[in-house]
Amino acid sequence: MIREPALILIDEFGNTHIDLSKDGTFSHFIYVALIIPLKHKTEALSIRKQISKSSFFGKELKSSKLGPKMFDRRLAALKELVGGLDFTVDILVIDKSKLDEADGLKYKQVFYKYFQNLFVAKYSQRYESFEIIADKVGEAFKYELQQYVREHGIQADLFNPNRTFHLKDDYTEEPLLQLADLVCGSVGKIFCSSHAEARAKELFQAVHTRASVDYFPSQQKVFLPAEKNQQVDEQVGSVTINLVLDFMENNPLRTQQEYLRMIDYLLLHYNIDRERVVPTYELLHYLEQFAPGTTEEKVRYMVRTLRYEGLFIVSHAGKSGYKLAANYHDIEQYFNHFLKYVIPMLQKVKILNESISASTYNKINPLEKDETFQQLKELLSAL
């Protein structure tokens, strides 16, 4: 649990209407929390004033005032905020198309109570003390919602008395909410498909190393087998053979006998039975005839080298061995095999980066501040 007190500024993007057939209805409702150390409130006020002068003609920061034709100004303001203040961003993306069966959520008050409470509840597990300020949603409903969240989402007690939740106006009561408004309005143009910005990728690149994104309902990527397509299969087989022939004629590695023998053997079994995966031990025994002392480790190294040369040498899950890709299913199996390792590894990196960034209020953020991780940062932006 983080001991340093946090200032958590919350804004929203979209509307609560769950009947998506109406024109102009937002496909998603999005909560965004901009989180800074409470002791840095003065610095946050200073950067707000600075951005006001540079991008809003000295007036309040309102994302809605930066329409499509002002995208460059929006991006500049967002980058100025990121460059001038250490903060982290929590995002909750609510897919309203999945809420049809939750009949009670069609009522605005119920919608806000449920999701705002859901969004803020985690902070009691993350911070010992905090001040949460959310943009108010109407004067009449303000006190009812405020009281509900305090009772159900904020675990303030004798042991943790310094946990507060307030709904305030971003102009007359808490101008720092305008920073959350700027970030939220930009994030909304990334994740709300009905109101997405054509250049949303640029917005995401500006904030993604500081952002933690949750989905409701929870979202998991599912990779389904592709339907069999004879034309695509033939194209894959054709590309595989052409790459092999080009390698044999032009690649410098062709002069190294073991590489040529490996390809010959895989090509042989491709012509005999395109579905067969040649076991690693069989390939090893074959290569030992021409390159004594070949080991299983050497076989794997050679396969890896040939893959870097662009050859379609694939492996299938649950089978120890290799084959030349004969159809799209081979490619799919190969990619899914690596996704089982690559995606979790990248997610672990992202989680660790989010954790250290949140714990230090972005003072330590390897993905953003260490140039040696630029390539890793770009990979994570695609997740």
C-alpha cells in the first residue's frame, strides 16, 4: 500500500444512455482518474495555468472546446501536461452494448452510483490516504451520489481517517479538475469507438506509459481458428517454397552445409506430407551425419537463425519439432504458440511499470523516461 497521500482527480467521457439506437449516443462511457501526490498540488496548479495560456487563451481547460480541427492544439496541450507534471492515469472503459440485461442501469442515478463506486473502490486498497475529487454531475444529484460513494466505496475509518471523496465544479470549486477534463476528453477519443479520433494513436502514444486500463465487462483477447481457405493456403505454400528457393540461390548461409541440409530435409518432408511436424530428435540425427557434434541446442539455434532470414519454419503447440508452413493454419498455430509467451511477458512488464510509476507518482517510469526501452514502449502501445 502506498503511504504518500494521493490527489485523485476524476472526470468522465460519454453519457449514460444505454439505448445505442439513438443518434449521437456514445458507444462507451469512460472514467478517467488523474493521480498526483497531494503535496504536488501547487505544481499541478502551475501547469494548469501554463496550459491555459498556451492552448486555451488564458481561459479554463475544456476538452470540448478542442474540436476535430484543433487536434494539434489538443495534442500539444496533452504533451505539455505530460512533460510538465508527473502523474498516472487510471481508465475504466464501459462497453454500453453489454449492459442491456442490467435493466436498472438505464436510470442515470443508478448508473452513476454503480460505476463511480466501482471505479473508486480500488483506491482504498492502494493508498493509505487520499483526496478524491470528481467532476459533479448536476447539483440536484450531487449530494446523493457523494454520500453513496462515501458509504460504499471509500473505506474511511478510525485507522484510515484521511480518505475523502467530493464532487465539485471544475471552474468555481476545483480548477485542477480541468487537467482531468483534458486527459479524459483525449482518452475518450481513443476508446469510445462512436466518437474516436482518426489520429487517436497519437493521443495514446502521449499517455500510454502512464495509463492503466480496465474494461467493463472485463475483456480478454480470444484467438479463434480461421476458416479454411484454399486460396490463402495455396498462397502460403507458394510463398514458403519461393522463400526456400531464394535462400538456396542467394543467401550467404547456403554455403554452410548444415543450414542447407536442414532446409533440404524439411523440404523433403514438406513434399511427402505437408502436415507432418518433423520431430527435433529426427532432425538432429539427420544433421549429425553431415555435421558431427550437432546438439539439440544447435538445431534450435539454426531454426531461429533461418526464421530471422524470413523462412516460414513453424512449430505446433504440444509437438516438439518443425515444418515448413503449408497453409494458414500453420501460421496461425505458430503465432498463437508465441502469443502464449509474448503477451503475458509484455503484460508483466506493463504491470510492473504501472506499479512503480504509481508508487512513485511517475518519478520512476522506465518505459517513459529510459530511452533504452523505446522499442518495448512501442510494443506495449499495441496491446
